[in-house]
Amino acid sequence: MGIAVIYGSSRKNGNSDQLANLLVEGFEADKIHLSDYNIEPIVDYRHSEKEPYPNDDYHHLIERVKAQDVLVFATPIYWYGASGLTKTFIDRWSQSLRENKTE
């Protein structure tokens, strides 16, 4: 069973990171700190003929995530919601459902 821990905090070793580390202690986990990567925000191209794909780290990261069986999101809560890093990563998932990109 593979585990991906997706850290959405801009502060490493903060409370969210420490809690997630306790959760996966003793397990092998792919630890992904979103703050270490460039993930562009989603852009709505539904009414455009050509959909450009950002040249960022998203596709590399989503392949790491897809290789795992269990996902753990570790994010601080800011004003009753997840961090911007976490939201942007999840938003790109919805965009990737529409992608028809061949690499």
C-alpha cells in the first residue's frame, strides 16, 4: 500500500507537517511539499479553441500521486479553508479531467 502525503503549508515542519508525519510514522510514504514546486493556477479555456498547458510541475506531481493507494492532505486551515497551495493543486485536478495531452 503506497501513501502520498501532500503538504499544503508554506511553512515546513509546522503543525500540519508534524501531525501528518505522526500519522504515517512507520509507513513508507511519498512526501510531497507543494511549496517546493511551481503549480500554476487553473485558467478557464472552455471557450477557447486551443488549450495551452502550463509549463509547471503539476503533471510530474500528479503522476507521483496516482502511483499511490492512499492520499493524505496536510494543510493548515486559513479562514475556515485549506491553504492556497492545496486549493491550487486540487483545482488543477479538475482541469486535468478535461486534458487530452499527449506527451
